[in-house]
Amino acid sequence: MSDDTINTRKTEHINIVDKAHGIDRKKAYFDLIRLHHRALPEIDYSGVDPSLSIMGKQLSFPLLISSMTGGENSLIEKINMNLALAAQETNVAMAAGSLRVIFDNPKAEKSFHIRQYAPDTLLFSNIGAIQLNCELNTESCKKAIDVVGADGIFLHLNPLQEVIQPEGDTNFRGLADKIGNVVRELDSNVIVKEVGSGMSCSDVELLISQNVKYIDVAGSGGTSWSRIEHFRQPGDDGNSLGITFEDWGIPTPESLIQLNKYKDKITLFGSGGLRNGIDMVKAVILGASLCGIASPFLRPAMNSCEDVIKVIEQFKLEFKTTMFLLGIDNFKDLMGNQSLISQSYY
Ligand SMILES: Cc1cc2nc3c(=O)[nH]c(=O)nc-3n(C[C@H](O)[C@H](O)[C@H](O)COP(=O)(O)O)c2cc1C
């Protein structure tokens, strides 16, 4: 596929997420879990510390700005710069959008040079795992990490999106082996993620057998890629596959609950439809070491770094407040602590 098509596609995605109706499914799946409110928390709010250490870096709280964009386009460059500046300022993690475009269009690299804006914090690169069945390989992943100056790389799995895309790559045969090769050959952290349909136990067992150590469930409930791809198709040709499947997948909390049994073998990240600090705390209680959030940052990042910081600070305030109301004053006591759940409807 030409770089022009990939570049155009990235801009179309941004426009659709920003403007089209109902892309954020707002399913509030985390509301089906209630936590133990403490009327007597017996701790001092001023001492509540949500910071954590992960992959050798210290974060102010477990937020990951999930992968969104990159390409040869001034708006895209601005979005990535504002996200990276805000991640550095607030000390949270950030992942770049897919770097596939740089292999066709070197001019797109500029948009991924985000280490200059975020010299200290945790940064990740990103590539579609399906490309390992097409033209990319471990060397491409190395390059994608170098261009970002990243601490690791996300390999995303998006079978639903690829089917809905008219130009999608749909041969997923043998992909687990190829992912395993990258994990073995790459001297960096590899995180395998979905993009909004979640991970099942069968997926995770396959990935564990390939030595994968980090998995981001990226479940359903938030951004729907099926719906985005539906809106990208010009005209109404009567093909409503993207609408039929818009809510397909495993809700993020459900995916985290199912995968809890692998907690000694993998580090889990939770993303997909997390929309406030309470959702984030619930994800951590369900075993997520990092909480990924994408679309709520898009519009602020189109405006300014300050607008992104405001959203991050709000999430942090909500996260700290939830910890306080649970009587928990440090991250370690929160992580995986399912005794804090008073009722789960899963
Ligand atoms: C505009 C936009 C572009 C995205 N591009 C990518 C991408 O290139 N690679 C990827 O792994 N995920 C991508 N995602 C998916 C997100 O990283 C995330 O997994 C998903 O949106 C669920 O999070 P949310 O509900 O908080 O938006 C993108 C999301 C958005 C909103």
C-alpha cells in the first residue's frame, strides 16, 4: 500500500474519532464493579501516593497515553508533540501510533521523534503485528523503536479492523510464531495489545507459549474501530459490517478478570473504555499495572500541551481520591487487591 494511502488513512481516523457520532461506545463496563467505600479510611489524603515503578522508570500514577497517531502531516506532528510534552511534564507513559508508515515514507519519521519532548518518561513504539505476515520483521521493529527512542514496542492485533477495512490484511495464519521471533530477537520490551476487542485466555496462552511477557487487553467499551472503519468507506454501499460488529469483543474488565489466572507469567495492562480515575483504580485492582487511555486525549492534543495536562491532572485527582476512599495510600497495596471489590456483576 502506498505511503499516501497510509498517511491519508491516519488523518481520516483522527477526523472520524473527533467528529463522527458514537465512535466512543461509552459502555461504562467498569460500572459493573463496585468498590468498598471506607467512611473511616484511617489515612491522610495528603499522604496518598499513586506513583509506581515499571520497566525501570518511575511514573506519577499508572497512566499510559495509548497509541494514536503518526505520519507526514503538521496536525499529526502537533498531536504527538503535545502528548509527549504533557507525558514528560506529568510523568506518565505514552505510546506512539503505528510506525508502519515510515517504511514507505521516511518523511513521516519526524512525527515520531517524540523522545526530544519527553527525555525521561516511559515511551513506546507501535506496529501492527499483522505486518509481520507482510513486509515487516524484527529489523523493522528495531527501527521503529530507534525512531521513537522508545523503551519498548507495542505489537497490535486488530483482526476485526483489518476485515472491515477495504484494504485490510487478513491473513493471520502463523502470526503467533512471528511474534515469538520478535520477542526472542529483540533486545527490548514487547507488549502485545488488541485495539478495542480484548484478549481471551486462548490468545494469552498462545502468547505465553511464545515468551510474551506483557499484554495489554485493549478491550471493548470505548473506541470502536469497527465503527471508525465503517465511516471511512465512501458512500453508502449497503455494507454495514462495521456497524454490526461495532460492540464486538470482550469488555475490558471482563478480559482482565479472565486473564487474572496468568498473573505470575505476564504483566497485564488494561485499556479500552477507561474514562476516569475510578475506572483506572478498578483496572489496577483487576491486575493492570498500567491503564491505557486513548481517545479522550485526541481533541486536547489537537489544541495544546496544556489541554492534555489538564485531562491528565483530572484523571490523577480522581485516581487519588478513589484510593483515599478505599483507605489505600500506596500503589503496591492497590495492585491486584481484589478484597477492595464489594460487588462484581461479572
Ligand atoms: C485516533 C486513534 C488512533 C489509534 N491508532 C492506533 C495505532 O496506530 N496503533 C494501536 O495499537 N492502537 C491505536 N489506537 C487504539 C488505542 O491505542 C486504544 O487501544 C483504543 O482506542 C482503546 O482505548 P480508548 O477506548 O481509551 O480510546 C488508536 C486509537 C485512536 C482513538
